[in-house]
Amino acid sequence: MSATEFSVDTTDLQFVLFDQLKIHESLAKIPKYAEWDRETSWSIIEEAIRLSTEVLSPLNGPGDRQGCSLDGDGNVTTPDGFKDAWELVKDGGWVGLSAEAEWGGMGAPPVLHMITNEIFNGAACAFWMYPGLTGAAARVVATFGPEGRNVTWAEKMFAGDWGGTMCLTEAGAGTAVGDNRCKATPVEGQPGTYLLEGEKIFISGGDNDFTENIIHLVLAKTPGAPEGTRGISLFLVPKFLVNDDLSIGERNGAKVVGIEHKMGINGNATCTIALGAEKPCVAYLIGDEFEGMRLMFHMMNEARIGVGSQGVAIGAAAYQYALAYSKERIQGSAIENMRDEDAPRVAIVEHPDVRRMLMWQKCQVEAMRSLIARMAMRVAEAEAATDPATKGKLEGQVELLVPILKAHCSDTGFEIAVSAVQCYGGYGYIGEYPVEQLVRDAKIFSIYEGTNGVQAMDLIGRKLRMKGGQYLMDWMGESLEACTKAKAAGFVDEASAVEKAVQHCGATAMHLGGLGMQGKLALTMLQATRFQRMMGLTVLGVESMNQAVVAKAKMAASGETNFLAGKLLNAKYYTANILPEALFIAKSIQANDDSALDKRLFAED
């Protein structure tokens, strides 16, 4: 393994999928996914690894350096090699991997979608945003699109013939989506057809040079619409108008007028799109008027889980690069021989501080991968559940953890990439090695698809209150039950630490709820991000502990390996060195410090 070559930890993937979660056994019980046995599932992953290592990863650095360009007619040119890579993605059916068979997809279970998503994003995040967004948009089109333009159009998107985007943001109306000014005027005599006027900014994958059409999902307001998010409707806007036989017609009035020059993900065209500025922009209503936010959230939730997966992907890639570099970089002598100038030089992986950084990266990457895969399995199990109580509980756990998946995994993935740069030292700071790009690429994850601050407010203000707090109680009950099992397996110290963190999450949630009931909303939201981090730390602690239990049982059955021993060490390290931050946050939140809200701050004298 080279410090400049992308690699995937196949041993850990197999452990998570087949030893820990036993997806082949669970999927066999779901008729829809019964054919996805171990061999079939792993063959998909192996093909994803091959595509990533042979095709996508070699494009990542050059694509970042070249970036995208825009001509005067509003056409984007993507980096060299992206067209050919897209053709391979099309041929492999990757855009429609998890799409229903009746939509032209492969019908793979969500867990395989998440794992391959990690692999592809780790190899070339900027490129993989194109198929990722297309697949998510296609699902909305297929499910909610207007008759005649739903399944048939989605099939073209899932096949990779057409692309897809999500157009929410406007200048001055980013997070505050309700402030959108984009206007939709009905076309007389053509029900469901509108003309759009306005401008959308920061549109990822807003144009490309490898699909024959692009379907934009656009939020806009119709005449007389209520103020705020209640008045938003969702529209389907093709780059090129489509004839009844699905052939491509004339160009629509949705034109790219600029592309952003960004900190990272430079291979992805982040566009400003003018709607109706030079010619009429034809749009088709999706669903009913004023349903825009409800319908878009179907895509947003998928996108937010996907961003969490991107965080795992970048963290995993950064760790693999740092580990390889640390094993091959010779510098200094072993610590016990540091005074001996004639002592043999050793690889930096032998130095305690480097080992600390690698361990910090390792245990979090592996816990995040476990969490993402577990949540993806719950999506499938919830979909298949026939008992309303079971279905509701499974869906509730996904709902509760979506903001944590998005925020904590994206933050942690970025932090791991930063730590990887530190492992490389000065070489990590320059473009000769790949980790500096990972840092730049990963920073956007905490910003787009709803900033992590918004995720925290969603967790505090909405998710904790759903079903009268039942989702939180279910999570706590399941986590405490896992602690009991871990203690019985011999992990008394680790389980006790996780148990304490879980209990503090519950107590702190009640404390924040009490502040809200007292009308201290600003103070409550002041602590939202910190509470979200506290829960994220604890959730990963549960995953790390669960993995150790599984690894110990496997060791008893088949013997010890370095890999399995590492799982036990992960749990020990995590609960001793990372999880204590959750307890500190709990204490800090309950101190009710409101100094940041003092009106004297940030005001002119």
C-alpha cells in the first residue's frame, strides 16, 4: 500500500457487514432483498473498489487542479477524464444501484448503497457528487413527479443518460429557504406548467458535459403564496425540453451564468443558474402547490445521510493514506534510543505521538462505518416491517440520528483529514500527497445540505420532541441494553463509560427541554451544537463497544488476529480518550452559561 494510492480496508468492511451486522442473514428475511446474499453483496463491493482504484482515484488530484470551466453559452466543461469515467459509471448501473427495478435500477439494499458511496467518495468525492445527486433527484422525480414525467424521466436519470440537481439556495436566502424569491407563474391553458423567474446559486453539479440533459429540482413561489416555507412549491426544470418520445428538444431558459471558484471539490461544477433571464424557463409542478418543502425533504434526508457517508469516506481515505505514509516514512530512532545518535532509524509509525494520531483516526473511522451501515440496514428493515410498532420504532431511530449522521460524521471526517496532514508533517501540506486535498474537499460537508448548526437545531428543536421524546428514550434503552451485554462479555470498564455517557445525554436533553419550557429559547439553541456533538460522541462509543463484543466472540471461535485485537483496543481507547469529552460537554451545558448572548458583545461603543 502506497501513501499516494487510494486503498480500501476490505477486512473491516467484511467485519462490519458480515460479522457484526450479518446483513446476509437480515436481508434474507426481507423478500425484496432476499437475493442479495453474501456472495452477491460482496461482488458489488469488489467491483466498486476496482472502479474506484483503477479509474476514479487517478482522476481526483488532476480534476482538483484543473477544475471546471464555463463558456459564453452557459456550458460547463468538466476535468479531463470525467466523461470517460461517467460512461463506466453508466455501464455499471451505479447511478441506479439502489433504485427500484421498475425504475430501471438494480434494487440493491440501502446498506450496499451506503458502503459503495463511502468507497466512491473516498476515491473522488468531487466526481461522485454528479451521480450521487442524480440518483437522489431521480428518486424524487419517480415518486412524486407529474404523470408522464415521473417514471420515464427517472429511468433516464437512473440510467445515467440524464443528470439531476437540487436547486434551493438563492443569494440572501441560503439556510433561510423561506426567503426564496424565485417566482413561478402558471401558463394559461396548460395545467401544471409554469414559467420560472429568478436565480439559484451554489448548485452542485449544475451543469456537465457528459449527460444529454439535466433535470433540476427547483423551489419557487407561485402568485399569492403564503410567506416563509409554507408558500414554497417544487418544480421540475429540464435543461433541454423533452419531447413526448423522450427525445431532446430545444434548450430551456435555465442557463448557467457562473461557476464558483472554491476551497475544494473543484472537479464539481458549483453553478449559478439564471431562470427565465434570456428566454422563458418552462417548469412542471411536482405534487401540489405549497408542498415544496415536504417533498424536497425526501431528497434532503437522503442527501444528509449521504453527506454523513462522505464524512466517513474522507476520514477513511485520510486514515489509510496516513497509515501507509507512517509505515514507509523513516525518521528518527525509537524513543528508547533517542539519545543514541548511532541507533537505527525507524518508520514514524513507531513514534508514540504518531501512534496516538493513527489510533484516534482508526477507532473513529471504524465506528462511523459501523454506524452508517447499521442505519442503512434500519432503513431497509423499517421499509419491510409489517408491524406498525416495529416500523415506527425503526423509522424513529433513523429520524433521530439523521442530524447526527450528517453533522458528527462530517465534522469528524474533516478532523481526521486534518490529523492525517499532521502525520505527514510538511509533506502533508503540499500537493505532492493527497491529504491536503481531502481537508479542502471535506470542509464543505459541514456546510451544505443544511449546515451542522441547522442539524443541531433540528435535533434539539424537533427530533428530541418527536413522539413525546419516545425516539430518544428508544435510543437510550437500546444503548443501555448493549452496555449490559458488553459487561457480560467482559467489557465492564468500557460499558460503564458508555452507560454513563448515555445517561448524561438523557439528563442533558431534559435540562435543555426545561430551559425551552421556561422560554429561554436562545440559551437552549446556544447549546444545540454542543449537545449534538455530545450525542455523536456517545453514539460512536456505543458502536465501538458493540464491535469489541463481536470481535471478542469471533476470537473465541476462530482465534486471535491483529485485526480483531484492534477492535478490542478501539473500544478501550475510545472510552478512555475520546468519550470523556461527552461528559465534559454535559457539565458545561448544565452550567447555563449565557455570556455569548450578552448584548454588549460585538456591539459598537
